[in-house]
Amino acid sequence: MANKFISIKEAIEQGQGQVSIRGWVYRERGSNKLKFITLRDSTNVIQCVLDRGNFDSTWSEVDSIRMETSMELSGEIKKDERAPTGYELQVKEFKVVGKSENFPINKDQSVEFLADNRHLWLRSRRMTSMLKIRSTVFAAIDEFFKGEGFYEYHSPIFQAVQCEGGSELFSVNYFDKKDVFLAQTWQLYAEPAIFALEKIYTISPSFRAEKSKTSRHLTEYWHAEMEVAWANFEEIQNYGERLLKHIVKKVLDNNKPELELLERDWKKLLPTLEKPFIRMTYTEALKILKDKFEMDIEWGKDLRTIEEEKLVSLYDVPVICTYYPKKVKAFYMTEDQENPEVVQGCDFLAPEGNGEIIGGSHREHDLEKIKARLREQGEDPAQYEFYLDTRRYGSVPHGGFGLGVERVIKWVCGLDNIKDAIPFPRTMERYKP
């Protein structure tokens, strides 16, 4: 067996001659004279043929090869349009590296069975394609912020204050201490850092004890968050728009084969690159919903999923909805100077029924106003002293947003359920494997 192994992708690109590859058996079938193996690695699949005439003395070993057996193969690659990827390997040498028992997953398994065996289902071509796109999305986020002059910054996962609603927090037994929670956002610990670094971002896990069983909710998810000093509300929106365009461009540049394997019509993503996003106020959104869909929503109510879906169905690019009623948004958002009943908050709603993917705002930087907002929401300002200190010593206008990475992946990949946008989903009903 040759010592120089190349990937299946490289072997196909070579197109002819002797190659050595290794991977796992994705499919196998055969007769008494021929064994057909579809071998996969992280780059592609290729059909491999073992002729009994070359392996008569070891045919029993060939015949025992099962799905997911790990193997090393050497032979001659040649073009064959009948093969799955247009090329075939005529095997001259093989080595079984790891035998496989009967693999429990086949195409007829239920969704629950696949979830119970997620550690094995990751090997499927659909999951592999999603994971590659996920890797591109993470890299694109990192590249975007570094290119914009941001510093990467990290906040604690264990937190002693809440940012957006106590009912959605996971409490933790922290050495018998009470009021310790898993982070649902970095924000309260990020804002202090803008007075040192000015422009910061993170990509980290967040946790929400939200009792939702929808196709859009996870209890543990990855959050790309940013915070920037001196920014106004429009600039925060502009950062979000540029970030999403950058992510989509990188996925289209690098992952069209994966999108096609997922049966995603990637051309539906092109308007996101080519057009400006739609921007409208919450009040304008209510009027559109009433005029177009006869949905009469009381002013002051937050938009529900069905209303968001109807709204974005009118457009082929994300919608940025702004200036929400103060009573449905968090205490730290800046009140609008012209209408104090609304705040400078925004939600980015993805097309094709994917809903909110970014939530952001301009932050209130006046100490007394933010204390008053805390009291309005039934919170004791004394519990937020470390955060309020940021308003006591040289406060400046600033803002930021949080992007739900899995929600973006769901949209970009055209997935039906957010659980398929993360390797091991955590939901209200699932915490293993």
C-alpha cells in the first residue's frame, strides 16, 4: 500500500493514473465476482470496484466489508459517467483499517431515531454538507469583524444578572450560591469593554430556557454578538446588513456543491447580495400587514412568528424592522427622542419564512433613564451596579446586536428545522446524546 494518500476530491481532480485514498464505506453492493464500494471522506465520494480476479485469496474479507468500514485503497482512477461522481477507482490493493458492525442507520429511519443516533447521523452527506457550511459561516463572521477593525472579546458564561427576562434563564447550582445563571447574552459584560477597546465581537454559546417546541428554537445555540462605541442607530443596522451579505457571499463562493446536495436553490440567496435590505418601522409593518393580509394587530403587541412570516413573504431580501414599542423591548434600549413610546431597537427578519436572525439596538447611555427603565420592568437597579458604572464614568453613545448563528445557517441552507443546523441540538425535550 502506498504511503502517499490524497483526498477523494484530489483523486477526482487528477482524473487518471494511480492513486491511494482512504475513508469510510458509504454504500456497498456486489456479486460473487465484483464488489462495488462507494467510499467517502470529508471531501467527496467515489465508486471503487474490487474484482475477484485480483483478490481471490482474500475474497472472504472483501465480501465481509460493510457500510462504514474504514479502508485504505490503491488503484487506477478513470472516468466513468455511470459512477456517482463521474469517476471510478479500479482497486489493486486494499486494507481494512476498522471493521464495522451492521450500521443502524438507513434511509427509512424516523426523525426521532436519527436524533437518538445523532453521533452516527453526522456521517450522512446531508449533515456533512451542513457542517461544512456551518464552518464557512463561523469563519465569515470572524473575518468580517476583524476586517472592520473589531477586537475579539469574551464574557463569562456564569452570570449573576439577567438581561432579557428571568423566565428564560437557566439557573445553576454554583457552590450553593443562588441567582447564578447560564448566559443568554454577553451584553451586560460586553458594554464595559467598549470603553477600552471601542469595537468588540464574540462568537459564543448562549442558553435560553424558552419553553418553545418550534422549528426555530434551541435552548443552547451559538451567538455572534458585537458592541461598538460612538455608533448611532443607523450604523448598527448597517453593520448587520454588511455582515449578512458577507456571510452569504462566502457560502456561495465556497459551498455551492453542499447547497446543491441539500437541494437548496442557492439562487434565492442572490438578491441578498445584490439589493439593499428592506427597512421599515414597527408601525409601518403593522400597516403593511393590515393592508396586504387583513391582519389587524394592536399597536404595542410584539410581532408573532406568523406575522413575521407574512411580512417577509413580500420580499426576497431580509427586512429590518425598527422602532419597536418600548414595552416589548429590553430596558437598555434608547428611547426615540421624537416618540418616547418607541425605542431604537431593530430585528432582522430573514426571507422564506425564517424570521428573526438578528436583534439589535442603540443602548441608552443616560444613567437616570436606564435606572428608570429598570424600575419600570420591576428590576432593582442595585442589582446592576457594575453595569450602571459604565454610565457613571464617561458614558458615550453606543450599540450592538446579536446574531443567531443556527438561524442564519437554517436560512442559508434552506433547512426545515433549526435542529439540523447544529451537530447536537439541545431543545426543551432533548439534552442527549
